[in-house]
Amino acid sequence: MAEPLIIVNLKAYAEGMGEGAGIIAAAAEEIGEESGVAIGVAPAYTDLHPIAMHYAVPVYAQHIDGVAPGAYTGHVTAEQVRAAGAFGTLINHSERRLTLAAIEASCAAARKSDLQTVICTNNAATTAAAAALSPDYVAIEPPELIGSGISVSKADPGIIERSVLAVKNVNPGVRVLTGAGISTGECVRIALELGTDGVLLASGVVKAKDPAAVLRDLVSLI
Ligand code: G3P
């Protein structure tokens, strides 16, 4: 297994914007250094540049459009987020779904700009399709558990196992993350034991009173 990766998606949560984004990025930097676990953050576009400039953490865009620079009002290109300091990008998050063709285009654009690619999926079949596009990671997240506080590791370990197997069969070089309801070190430990390379989570950290304490717990059993 590659070095485990934890990505905290700040979504459009009020707690995860502006100063809140800085607090979470600072905690990710500190606990990442302490533990040796890579902890990335995916802030809103409006916070991407300041977070990338001020904190030594891998920063991910939450989405990019698969278009080249040009006349695309309201689009966000791989070049733009790369220039703003992004290390990678989520693609096809459940809250920002794309067609298969658009996923492929976003992935190709990201690759061209040297962005690490994390394609989010909702079941084993879409995980297999995503793996065929050769992203760096697929992140399997059952939509019904997202934001629920109920951990995919405990509520639906089968979907993780099936997704890990699907990736192994289709494109074994692709790494696997899982997410939805992850909030404790035990959730992370189970996810890793099921064959993933880490987790993608949001509310458990972003909405916590003490995000640093949650991050410390998340890495505690790795
Ligand atoms: O991108 C992470 C995600 O959708 C899971 O959200 O709040 O269940 O950790 P949450």
C-alpha cells in the first residue's frame, strides 16, 4: 500500500471558508507533520490560493472543467487551479456529478497540468469505469451516507471491498480512497484494512468544534 492519504473536503460549508479554512489547513499541516500521514484539504476556489500559499499541505480543487483556457465563462480550468497553487483535484464528486465524457475530459486536463486526480464514484461499477480512466485515485463514497455521520467503513464495508476488487481487476495501479461519514481513527483503520489507501471526508472535521482533535484521532491508529 502507498502512504495513506487523508483529504478533507471543505465543500461550501460556512465553517470551512475564509478563516475557518485556514484553521483546518493549519491543523492538517501540524498533524500531518507530527504523524507523517499526508493530509490534504480541498477548499472552495475562493480560498484555494491563500491556503496553498500559507500552509504546507497538498491542496485540491473540488472540481475542474475539462476545457482548455479560452472563452468559457463560469468554468474553472486545470491551468487556473494549478496556477493558484493546487496540487490535485477532485473530479465527479457526488455533489458535482459529471458525465463519463466530462470526467474523462477533466481527468485529461488535470493530467496535462500535472494535477493529481481523484475521481469520486458512487458504487463498484462506476469505480471500475473511473479506474479505466487511470486517475491517481478513485474515491468511493456511497451518496446516502455522505454527511450522515454514519461511517461507510462500518455501515457498508462491502462497497469498499467490491470497489477495491474492481480497481484491482481493471487497473491495479490506481489507488483507492473511501469516504462518507468518516470521523474517527477506527473508521480510517477499517478502511485501510479493507484495502484502501486512505479516506476522503468532510463534515466530521469541518463541522467539529475542534478540527485538530478530530484529525489527531483520524491518524491515531494508522
Ligand atoms: O467529499 C467528502 C464527502 O462527500 C464525505 O462527506 O461529510 O460524510 O465526510 P462526509
